[in-house]
Amino acid sequence: MKFQVIFESSSGSPTTSYNTAFTHRAYALGPQKRFRRSRCCGQPPSEVRECEERYVNPREKLFKHKGAYMNKADYFNNLNEIIIDTLFIGKTKDDLKTEIANNTWGIGITNEVAARIETNDFILFLNKVIQNREHQITQSTLDHGMLFYVWVDHLAGQLRLNLISDYHTKLPFGCDIEITDNLESIITEFILSPFLNGIPIQEQEEVEEPSNEPFLQRVYLKTICK
């Protein structure tokens, strides 16, 4: 199922984005897929999904506030729901799909807001998320920890995070990945992305034939022990 969103940028030029996490004037061009708490997610075409997580699309944080006027405090206040979100901890490897469906978040930001935010602002936010998940894992009746990981989805213009049980032997990506313990580098990659406001339609039309070179997705990984 596909869901594409087209919106007008502040300059008036149309842009398009898959899994966009912010909206100006949005028009649904296909069927809409909903997850719990009615968060809407879009699924990009299969030919550009090599580096999407397998199985299930992540939930999104939808910002209704116009990005050009949102200050830093308002932006991070809108992310508080992520900090306190209830963690799903699987009991067996068969629960992977459910872990992804419940624990994955996609966070969008406009260029205007990104210009006001420093890398350390996001580091502080993600540390709060980690602290919350550590507490939930410690209080769990299950005897295993979880893998917390963060990456940038440039196609969606999102910073994404997820947790899966630590008995999984690899992260659920459909492409080659490069693991890093440098969270700051992932955040910097996100806030400096040229596609935070979506990929201009003209640029999509001018895309050449896909390269045969494999794409390497950089992923921050932290093990949260029981």
C-alpha cells in the first residue's frame, strides 16, 4: 500500500515526500495506512525501499504547526510523546514485526526549524528516550535487553529510531549497514540533510538510472542491558 504526500514549500514550488512528518498543504494521492493512535504512515515504492526496515512502516510524529514559526522549545515539546511512549518487548524472535510496529518512530523537521537547532539539542532529547527505555527494560519481567538504534532516512527526510530485543543477530534492514557508536554524527547528518522539506518533484524527474553500487546505511547502535 502506498501513500504519497505533495505539499507546497514556502517558496510556492511543489515538493513531494514519502513518510513526511510535517505538512503544509497535503493531498493524499493513494490509500492511507493507519497504525495505533491514528498515526498515518506512507510507504514509498518498492524500488526505493532497499534501506527501509523490513516488515512494517514506522509511526510518524505529524507536526501541524507551521515550521517557519515553530521555535526550538515548541519543537521538542512536540516530541515528549516519544520520550514516554510504552515500549513493547518481544518474548521470542517471532515478535520482531510487533516490536518494529510499536517501537519505531520517524521524526521530521523543516529546514527553518533545523537552522535553529544544534546537534546537542537532539542528543539531550535522545538521552531522555534512552533513559526511559532503560527504566522500562529494567522493570520488565523478561530477562533480556534490547537494541536501540537510530538512522537517517533521507528519502523521507526523517530521523528514525527503534528498539528490538537483543537476541536478534542483525538489525532488520534490507541493505548493507555501517554500525557506529557516534550518535552525534547521525544527528548532524539529519539536520544537514538537503531533503528535510521533501524531495522536489523536478529533482525526482531528473533522477538517472539507479547505480549498481550498493548503498551503505549508517546506523547508531546501543545495547540496553537488562
